[in-house]
Amino acid sequence: MFLKGEFLQPVKIINIRAAVSKIKYIGNNQLCIIDENNTVRIYDTATYKLLDGFKIKLPKNNPHENSVDISQNGKFLAIAVRNKHKTTVWSLKDKKLIYTLGWHKGDVLSVSFDREEKYLMTGGEDGRAYIWSMMTGKMVSSLPPHADYITAVAFSKNCLWGATGSYDKSITITNISSMDISYRKKAHKGAVTALRFMDKQQLVSGDKIGELIVWNYAKGKVQKRLANMVDRVFDIVFNGDESFMFVISDNNKKVSLYSMDDYELISDEFIKMLELPSSLEFIDDKNILIVGTVDGGVYFYDLFEDERKLSAIIDKNEFEKAYELISKNPFLKRTKTYENLEDKWNKLLVLAQKKFEKGETELAKQILAPFLKIPSKRSLVQSLFNDFSEFEKFKKAVLSLKYPLAYSLVTKYPYLKNTVYYKKMEDDWKKVFKKAKEIIFQKGKEDEVRELLKPFRGVTEKTPLIQALFNEKQLFHLLHQKLLKKEFSEFFAMINRFPFLSDSEEYDKALRYGESLIEKARDLLKRGEYKKVINIVDLLEQFPMFKEEAEELKQKANILLEFHRILATNDLNLIEKFVKEHPFLEDVIDYRNIEKQWRDKFQKSEIYAAKGQVLDILEELQDYMSVKDKRNKIGQIVKSAYLQQIISLLSKALKGQNVSRYFENAVKNYIRIFGFDMEISDLIEKAKKLKINADLSGIEEGDISKWHLYKLPDKIWEDLG
């Protein structure tokens, strides 16, 4: 059910008769929907027809948890299995179970795929979080544990970072490409229930009491606290360019809309429903917001659907209705129809001013009367009406060359500046003052200059310029010379010392030149011409109004220039160190290529790890052994391989083989290398059930950060070097 009337209406409703747990647009006009009964449905987003589907025989999932996910392009589906401490991974195409993932000691409450469909992250009641390879189905990394349930997990959009959120009210942000940086932050007052990464090193977290926080994830710092939701945050989704964020929460039959440009809540009831929302998705190329509900409804909202309605309203000149519609749906401001509306407003504004100039006052007021009912236009129209009440007086003053009176009226009634009479008056001033500057240096011409400027004597804003022309003749000449020589530091120092010079022609020219420079610098930065940016910025820094942006452009250009110098050295340690210092470089294409080479190598090592082939891992990753920032990550995959070896020992024990001696040596060596962690604890517990005991007394516990100091054996039960 939905509310008819003033709220945004769905263009389509599908009812699947079971609570919606997850909605994912998987490309090619296909939408995948999973319900609480683990029924998978794939719909055509163009026709809304059911294309395919299948039912998975598992216990019901919980739509209020993050225990279901669909990978970016629909290759995989992950469902956590209640009361089994397991996660199942399915092929959507083949409708088959691929992997059953374990290691958790409690139910899995949150699952999330990376955008490249290579990894799955899981978080559970045991406070543990793991990353799993979708190539092998094996655990390849363990993330820092929490003290309580992990209720939300997520990968960054560039797949370099991971985040976990917990009932302990904290989030952990980890660089999963290197495993060498991890922030544990406690900024929420409630259990963290939602995590969504954005571009530009941003992460949004939501909690059980409705708090929403924007983070700079590369620095682990709170960037902004948003207006709260009314209850537990269920789901968060962004539009394509991330300028808007949609949020749903518990006990709240509404979709809230936030502006991510200024972090403001636009509307806490952007969409109002009669059902409780449970899942969100946004299809960028169609501007479609999809809302799933606990009652099985799937609602499709075309955010530009109101454009046709807006167009019809504008055609009828019903401007009040038009702007009211826009206030309820801010997405309409992105449409051509809105541009046409604003163009129409501006033309009517100009037309009304012309009517005022012609003395057709009542007609002018009739033209703008509809806009008096529009809050965003009312004050402008009222000011215009008020200002033009003095138009005839102003016009008469201009035509009779009583400029002091005319300028004083303009100061009091600013809209008079838009008239042809003000333009005429200003043009007269520019011509007269230019001529005065030319002849003031000629001997005996002072009286002629005075006569020339006589109409402007007594004009407050012109008086300092006139006085300076007589008292400091060289001032204007010097200002002009500074402009010609592009000596802008001294140019603006003069403006600062003599503020009236900001009304000069030279000042206007300088501003236009500065604006052209800043545009050129931005363009050059995008094109990678960093030295040219620095040269331009050196000049731009002399402009006080552009100094801050100029310094930012210069800093970025210098960083990128230095980065490319470091890249040329092929020193991975230097490269990684520099990127850590300047996180925006993660998204530079050259670094992406370096990361791709690393990840391709690492993925090959995952295959070896699944088979317990440690020496093959070390050979595959030998080029990275000396890279400090990759050491922890390599240690994780080596650990995974050794765990597989120990698991294989326990499998042999299940078949009746005596592996006690091997197992004890394996566990001791593992603890010496990696320390006593939750994974080895689990295996010791399993071994005890098989009546395999290990004497661990007197073992010196190691640290995974120092694994590389050992000469690693091929098999974990062999002697350590």
C-alpha cells in the first residue's frame, strides 16, 4: 500500500508476498530480489516481468539484519544460515551452492561482497570478521575482532578498505590491501547497524538509535554528524553521483532524503508509505529508487517522473504549483524542465522591469503577481516592487544629470541597477573618467578635468576616485602598470590600501584574468600537466580571492608530480608509503594498475593457500616480500595455508589415522609464528573432540607482524628455521 496525494508516487509495484531482504540491480536491465524465505527472483527493469528465479532450502533469513547480499553483477549470492554459524554462497546463474563458509562460533549477522566479486566479508555474533576468496571458498584474512556482535560489514568502492560495525558501538576501518592500518573508532551511542562507503574516502555509518555519521575512512576521523533518523537505521543508498542519500529506519514508514553536498536533511518524508521499508536500491542510469518492504512490496519510484507533471504545470503558468512540486522532489532541479522554468522566471523578471521602465506599473505587477505566492521568489518580487516605486524619480535624476541623487537612490533601491538608465549613467562615468585619466597629466588641464567630472561630484562611491585623480595623479597610472606587468601582489596591495580602487576598470580586468587562470589550472590538473599548474598557481596565489583554491591546486599538483617521480623509481616501499600519506592517490590510475598487479598475484597465491602450498605462495609473492606494507597481508595468506594443513590433519584423524605428533608440532609452530589466535583455538577444540591433545606448555607466543623473520617450513609440523 502507498499513500496517494502529495507524496511521490510509485511507477510500479510488485508484490512478492514475503518480506524483502535484499534488492540489487545487477546490470543489463536485471534486478535481483531475495525475500526472507530465500526465494530468489530476477526481474526485467524495463518491463517489470519476472525473468527467472529459484527457491533455496534454508531457514528463513532476517530482513532486519545484513545477512544477505548479492554481488555487483549478480555472479554470487550469499546467505547466512541461522543457528548453523555458516554462510552459503550460491551461483545465481547456475542456481547452485558453491561454498559453505565456516570459522564463526556464532551466527553470521552480516555479509558483503566487494565490487569486483572476488571476496566476501562476514561478521558474526562471535565478534569475528573474515574475508573469503570467491575463487577458492577459503578464508584468506581475519579482521580485528569486536567485543560484541558484528552487525554490519562493507568493502570500499575501490576494494582497498573494509569496515565492520558492532553492537559494541564501534566501527573498525582496515586497509585490507595491506592489513597494516586499522582504526577502531567509537563515535556512536548505539549499536552500528549500517555501513556504506562513498567516493573521496568517505564512509557513512548508521546505528540502532538512528544516528548517522560521515567518516573520512582513510584517516579514521568523523567528518560530519547528520540529522538523526527516528530509530534503527536499516538501509542506506546513494544516487549515482552521491549527491543524495536515501535512508530507511525501523518503525518509520518513510524514506528520508539527505543532501551529501552540504550534509543536510532535505526531507524526513521524501517518500511516505503504509508499509515498513526493509531494503533500498538505486538504478542510476534510470534514476529509479526501489524500496522493498516487510510486507513483500517492491516499489519503483522514478525520481524524474514528476518532470512531465512539472512541464504541464509550467505550460499553464501555474508557477506556485511548479515550485511546490520542486520543493517536494529536489531531483527535478536536475531536469531540463526546471531550467526552462527558471529561464521563464528570469525572462518574466526582465519583462516586468521593462514594463516598470515604460511606466506600465500595473502590468509589471500583474506579470510577477503569481510569484508572490512562492516562498523562494516572494522577497525578490517584493523588493523589486518596492525599488521601482522610486523609478520615475531615479529616471528624472539620470536624464537631468543629477547623478548624486541618482546614485543615492540606487544604493537604497538596488533593483534600479538593472535598468537601462543605470547602465547609461555608468557608461557615462566610465567614458568621462577614462578621458579624465588621459588628460590629467597635461599641463593646465586640471580645470578641464574638473568640468568633465562635475556631474559626478557629490557621488559618494565616485568621490574617492575623483580625489585620488587630483591628489595622487600617479595612483591610477601605477595601478595600470601593475596590471600590465602582472605584478598582482602589489596590485592588490594598492587595492587594499585604497579600497575605492576596487571600483576601477583595472580591478574588473584583474578579476576576469584571475577567473580565467583558475579555470585553466583546474583543466590542466585534470589533464595531468602538473608543472603548468604550478606555474599558473604561482601567479594565482597573488590574488587574495583565489589564494585558498590556488594553494590547494598547487599542493595537489606537487603531490602528483612527486608521486610520478616516485613511480619511476619502481620502489614499492616508497610508493606505498607515499599513498598512505596522501590517500586520494588510491584512485589515480597508475596506482590502480600497481594494485591490480598485486591483487592478481595475491589471487594466485589464494589457490595455493587453499591447497596448503606455502612454498608456492612465497615464490608467487617473492617480489613483494620486501614491501613492508604488504607483509601483514602476505602473513595472512600464509597463515591461511597453514590452517588448511592443520585442517587436513584433522580430516585424516577422522578417518582413523594417528596424527597426534604432527598436530602438536603444527600447533606449536603456528603459535610461535602467528601467536595464539581464535582460528588455532577453534582447531585445538576440534582436535580435543577427536581425542587429540597437544602439550602447549612453555611455548613462546609469536606475532603475525613478525612471521617473515622465520624460515618457514613447507609443512607447519616440520622444524622451524
